[in-house]
Amino acid sequence: MNCCGRADYHALDPSQIHRDSDQNYIVDIDGFTLVVPEGVAEPSVDDCSAIYFNPDLHDGDGHPPVFCFETPPGF
């Protein structure tokens, strides 16, 4: 998966990421709660987590679509 540009990059602190009972990643950032299915997550090459989205775009539920999500394996 190709991630987007630097403007869409948002570094994440581990405290912003949780897992639900289905093992989806739940990311709380900039007033949004974004759900990222486990199978969509890309392994991070630098042991940091990041999410890529454009906060000016919104889906039908009012959330920005996630272009890419990277996190260390096993998070």
C-alpha cells in the first residue's frame, strides 16, 4: 500500500491506540475515533506508529478515511 504525502502523516503515541474485541485498531486523534481493521495495518519500519489521513475529507459518518496505518508488529 502506498501511503500519502507528508501533510496526511500523523505520528501516534501508543496511548492513542487501543484494540477492540475484534482486534481492530482504535485510534483517537484530533477529536476523531478511527477504526482500522487489523488486516489493513502495515508493519512499521521504525518501531513507531503513524496514521495517514486528510482531516479535510470525511466519509458518510463524518470521519476522515484512513489512507494508511503503520504500527510495530505485535502491537
